[in-house]
Amino acid sequence: MATMREPTFLILTALAAGPRHGYGVIKDVAELSDGRTSLLAGTLYTALDRLTAEGLVELDREERVGGRLRRYYRLTAAGHAALSERAEQLRRAAHVARARLRANPVPGMP
């Protein structure tokens, strides 16, 4: 997989908590990103289609709610592995950033 972009990371992170339907993923992504990432339904479903084709997510179930079909998605084992790998890459990069900041403090900064 190419470098994972932040929206993909956030979508997979939302699904790591368990199966979610589209609106649940949208809400989780907004919360996880402190409002920096706001997905539109069309954007989300395009991403979910791509992630399904890549084998990272799969349809968990469908149910009818108020006459509308609600699809729930979940991580696959490959999605879990990809998210875990990306989270570790980010952890290592953050560790390096913190170490460099400590080594080269800016006067007047905490």
C-alpha cells in the first residue's frame, strides 16, 4: 500500500472500534481529528469502496432503518495490519520529533 493519507487513517481508526455505518464513521472521523477532517457522504463511500477493493474493509451487515438501507463496515485482518503499521510509523516519527525538539529548544518556548 502507498503511504496512507490522513483521511484513510482516520476511517480505519474509526472502524477499529468495531463495525460502523457511514454516519457513524463520519462522526468518529470528525471527533478523532478534532474537527480538522470533515467527510462528506460521497467522499466517505468512495473511500469505503476503494478500501473494500483493497481488502482493508468489508461489509459487516445491512439493515433497513426508516425505509433506508444502512450499511455497516468493519476492518479486515489486512486493514487491521495496515492501520497498525501506519500507527507505528507515526509513533516513531513523533518520537523523533519530540527528541529533536528537546535537543534544540527555542528560547522562550516551554
